Amino acid sequence: AFSGTKSMYMYSTNTSYAALILPEFAPAVNTLQLSFVAMKTNTSYTHALHVGVITNPNDISTFVPIDTVAPSVLNEHELFEIPFNTYTGAGGRIAIVSPDNVYSYPYIDNIDVDVIPTCPRPIDVVSVGVHSDTIVADWTERGSATEWQICYGVSPIDPTLGQGTIIAGVMAHPYAIPNLSNDSIDGMYVRSVCGPGDTSRWSFM
């Protein structure tokens, strides 16, 4: 599990699929986005996940895929966020499908559905360099933000609970976090600042 003690284990083979189908949503699905974390524990399998909308939860042929994602790092949770603004159908149920043409055994946790935000959060938060007293952080900006905030500390930290040290006004990346001791950081979050009072959710390393 990424948080708590439980997670969803998706198990599919070349002849059987697994589907996680969420309750029906209103308003329209095309105003929503899905986020979750996924982890793979074996490099021999694809861990592919098809994310989309299913009209009839009892008929997999009514599933319309929107995106395909797969965790890439062994034994580490990775964040995925899929907006449904391109969906034009009438289905109201978001589904995550582990397909039946591959062997795929990923773990899924922290599933969240929300309205598509005005400020997308960054993804792919990584440490790209470690020096004696600095750590260089980098990320991928998915919107048009030119300012970010970084929260770091010793895990477990949660910036939404006021935990960790926050650096505001970061205007470029990669960004070197200075004045660190060897044990002052093993957890890091980044969020985008799109305008006054408009910040994204936090993304974790």
C-alpha cells in the first residue's frame, strides 16, 4: 500500500482481464479526472493499465479506453493522472482495466476522482543529483506554470498537514535544494503555482 494498509491488486493474463469499475458519476465524465498511484513488483510483466469509461459494467465490450499507463520503476509507487475531457460518449462509469492480452500484475492505491483543475500538478518528480549538502530536484510541468513550491523532509511527510519544509517562489527547474545534511531529506513534493490563489495539488517523488 502507498498509504494505509490495503491496495488493489490487478491480475490479468493472456486469457483473462481484471477491471476496477467505479460508481457512476454526475456531472458528465468529461469534466472529471482520475488520479491514482501504481506499482510493479516484477520486471517480467507489462503492468499495463487501460483507463477509460465503461457504459455497462457487466459488458467489457462497452469499455472505451482514454489512456494507457504503466509503472516503470520497480517497487516504487508512481502517480498517474488522466483527464477525461476528450471523452464524448454517454457512459458515466470510470474504469481501470488490466487487459487480457498480456501478463500484468500491478498494485493500485489512492484512487481519486475530481473536477479537472485549472492548475495541473507537475509529474515525474525526481532527484537528478545529490551532492554533499544539496539535492537537485526536477519535474515535468504539464500546464503553463512558471513558478513552483517544493516541500521536503524525512518521510513520512505530508505537506497538506503542514509537515516538511516548504520552499516557495521557485522560478526554474532543475532546482538545487541547499544547506542539507545527509539525513535531512528522503521525501519530496512539488506543486505548481498558476496564479494568485491558484495552486495545483502536490506531486511526490
